[in-house]
Amino acid sequence: MKKIEAIIRRSKYRVVKEALHDKGVTFFSYWDVTGVGNEQKGSVYRGVSYSTTDIQRRYLSIVVNDEFVEGAIAAILEAGKTGEVGDGKIFISDINEAYRIRTAEKGSDTLS
């Protein structure tokens, strides 16, 4: 099992979610987060300059069985890309064990 953590543009969330569902990834958690990255744009509103170095993004936490990893990554890369600075990041880590709270079963079957 692997944990896929993706930080994407909020505007791309719906497209990424649909792409993940098309790959068979139907369950994940997400949060709205603020981060600091390489995007260095500023904006001016009514003559006042505002810093946009604090970037609003959506954080996805996805745990999948090994056979879904490559498809999930491909879905996020394709659906989340704009080609501009600030498209986000994907991190992959190993999951040693998973438990289903309702039945106390453990292992990869808990993800289905």
C-alpha cells in the first residue's frame, strides 16, 4: 500500500477528482491549505499592492493498493497540470498497515 499526498491548485480539484475516479480511486481525504512556494506574483487592487506569496491550494491524501499507484499519479499529473509555476507537488510514501475500524480487519482489503 502507498500513500499519495498531492498539493494541487484549487481550480483543478474537480478535474483531478474525476480523473482519479476514472482510474478506480474512489476514496480520499482533502483539505484546503495555504503554503509558500516559488510563485512570486503580486497584485494591485485599488492602488494597494498585495503579496500573493501565501498560496491557496488543496491537499489530497490518498491511500491505495500498489496496483493503483501509477494510475493515480498519472491522473493527478495529467488533470492537475496547467504548465505554470505553482501547479503543485506529489509525494509517495509506504503504508505498513491499514485497519478497518468497523470490522477490525487489516491489510489491503480494508481499502476496498
